[in-house]
Amino acid sequence: MIDYTLTRREFVKGCCSAALVGGAGSSLMFADDAVAAANSHDTVVHLFLRGGLDGLNLVVPINGADRVFYEEARPNLSIAATGTYGALPLSLAGGAATGFGLHPSAGGLRDLWNDGKLAIVHACGMATTVTRSHFDSQLYIDMGTPGKYGATSGWMSRAWDTRPGATPAAVLPALGVSGTQPASLMGATDSLSMSNPGDFDLDAGAWAWQKIRTDSPAGLKGLNETLSELWSGSTGIELNGRRADAALKTINRQAYAALPAAWPTGSFADQLWTIAQSIRFNLGLRFATLDLGGWDTHEGQGTAGEGYHYYQNKIAELSAGLAAFFAELNGSGQMSRVTVVVQSEFGRRVRANANGGTDHGYGNPMLVLGGAVNGRRFYGSWPGLNPTTLSPTFGDVPVTTDYRRVFSEIMIRRMANPNIGTIFPAYAGYAPLGIVQGTDLAVQSNPAMAAMAPSAVGVAEGDTADTAPPATPAAPDWQLRGRGERVMSRRER
């Protein structure tokens, strides 16, 4: 008698796969074999830098008054303006200097900028809600409802549900490269979440018994084939089982390969490689989301070329991964229909703290890269680092561009979806910044979703929010939420 022990991982991949991907939808049951061909639709990839990226460490002021203010606020954390470990200067297409540079470890991003495929939105974030809580801010952004909880779906789910009627059918329209379903895809019945394609192999037990092979004994029925037959009934668990089995087969039919030798290594590169392959497999992928964490540096943040190099290594990982992703899809002709948005929940304080780090802030740069991006340009309004300017926002870079304005433009111009009132409830006053190419459509509002909107605070939304300095905020209420974390909220008037 064989004493077979079922591990937790095998249990999840077997029995619980029905619950994990049961909401994947029946469309996964009809997946054709992979076809590596260009698709007619666009794909939006959302990369969330969780933990609060220090935007002033990535996009660095390198001259003028802001350089003086920057060095005064960060005497031991500032990135040098020139030299071996100096910032990589960013110029416009015509050669004019911008006054900014990228961290010296961001050579891949600098190359994308020089190729006109990377744009940067200054001082971006949630214009109507101020919070220093990672958890609140991340959830607000994932749900697309700044300042409000209670949504039953994420913004990506609503974007897919409100797609144009002529959108072609998709086998895998939405993908979360994660061990759990991302909040932005909550409620998406056609989405799939996986940390790695290998997790969709039912490989428990002896190798020869897992499935029928060319050298299998006559009459052998493998574990995979046996499990498939268990879901032939009409109960809820059997229906979900069929869907889970279809998801497993869909992923297994694709020729997912190991990370190429030319790529950087690590889990982040693996995740980007999974998305790149999923785009190339012609499965109809419209939305993909992934995370890169580790940006919460309250102490020992480091700089470039000396001391503790934590941030230097994180930025190098980010830059190299995105550069490899772009090169892979650009070489196969796919990047013309892919737009990548990189954002964090908030920025860091301008002034360094006493522990060699930076605390939670507010406004931050947002990166947009892709084949249809009008790159090598800054967008939005840069408020500057003058302490007088920063005083109304308690020493933080203020938000002058609502992040939803950027996503709304991508939804309209790249996804042909003008239902902004549903995707981002009660967001109003949208006007394109011109970041991506495409056709403008009349924005469709949704009064029924207005209840999800927060009370207006700080800067008014719309075009004026991106050009006018922020209003002086009301006196904040401070309350502690966990170790080293504070939340700032507005009093209702």
C-alpha cells in the first residue's frame, strides 16, 4: 500500500482550483490552440509599485531652483545631478533640456524615453482623497473609487464589462499575475489569476500516471483525464469544476516557455514574461495587472553608488524588466497595441527623515510606455519644490493631475470605451492630455454610480485640477493606523 500525502499546493491546484478560478467563465472552455499572431485589440498592462515609490528618487530635478530645494531637503539622499552616479538627463525630442533626469540605475527607461516610447506624468495621484495609509490608498486605486469603499467590482472589471459591443470574443480577456485575485479584477467573471503558468499543471503523483502519454500502457487513464470526467454533472461545484478544468487546459495548451537567457532574472521578470507570452498567444488579452513591491523605505533608503543600495537595486529591477518586456513585444510587432501604466499608491515626503529614509507622501510621477504613446514628454503640471508651494500639502508634492484622467484617456483612445462614469464612478471634467494616440469619444456618464463618489476635497477635478495649484486643504484629522502609519482625512464642511 502506498502512503500518498497530498501537499497544500497540490490540493489547491486540484480540488480547490474550482473555487480559485471558478469565476473564469465558460469562454475558457472553448479556447483554441495558441496562435502567435498580431491581434486587432489593445492590451493595457497595469504595474502597481506597492509600498509608495519615492518619485523624487526616480525622476530627479537636476538644475535650477528645484535642484537647490531638493538638495536642502535631502542632504544625504539626493541623487547627484552629474558624474558617475549622476542622474540620466532627460531631453525633449528636439534636444531641449527638461530639468529632470532618471535615477542612474534606470538606463532601460532612459532608452525608452529617448526612443519616444515613454511619457511621464508629473505630480499624479488621487486629487480628491488624501491618505497616508497603504491599504486605503491601494484599495481606492484598485477599485477606482478614491475616498469610498463598498464597490463590488474593480475598475478593470468594469472596463471589460462596459467594452464596446463590437469587441471580438476573448478566451482570456483579463489576467492577474498574482497568487490571489487582484482587487482591480474583483467581480470579473472572465478573468484569470495565476502567479506562474506552472501552477496550472496537475502534476501530483507519479509522472507516468499524471496523463495519457505516447508511451502509456494501453487503456491507461491518467489523473488529468480522470478529474475531467468528475465534472460532468449539473451541480454548482461540477459547473465550477468544468470551468476550472477548462482554465487548466487553456493555460496548458499554450506554449509557455522558460525565461529567455537575454532577460533579467527574478520573480518580477518572470511575471512580465508571463504577460508578454499571454499577449503573443492571441488569447484576446485586454487587461493585465501585476505588482512590484518593496518601496516602503522609512529607513536606510540609500542613494546611488555608495552606502546601502536598496533603492538603486529596486529601480534597476524595474527598469530592466520593463525594457526587456518592451523589446520582446516590439520585436514581434505586438507593442504597437500595448500600453503599460506604472503607478504607486502615493509618493514620499520631499524632506528625508532622521533614519535615512522617506515617509509617506502624496503626489508622484506616473509612467506610461507603449507603441502608441506620445513619449519623450512630461505631462501634467509640475508644482516645484519651493517649501512655500509645498506648505498647503504638509511638505508633500501636491497632486495636480488626477490619475483617473490618464486611465480615462487610455480607455477612450486605446480601448474605444467612453464609459468613464461607470469605470470611475462620478469622475467628471475629463479632458485628454494627449499621452496616447487614438480617437476621442464623448464621455458617457453613469448617474447610478454617483453614490460611489467621495465628497469633493482639495483640488477640483477636471481640466483645472491639472493646471491650477491645489487649494489649501482643510485642517486634517490625524489618527494612528498601525506602526509608523498615519491617515489624513478631510473634515466635511
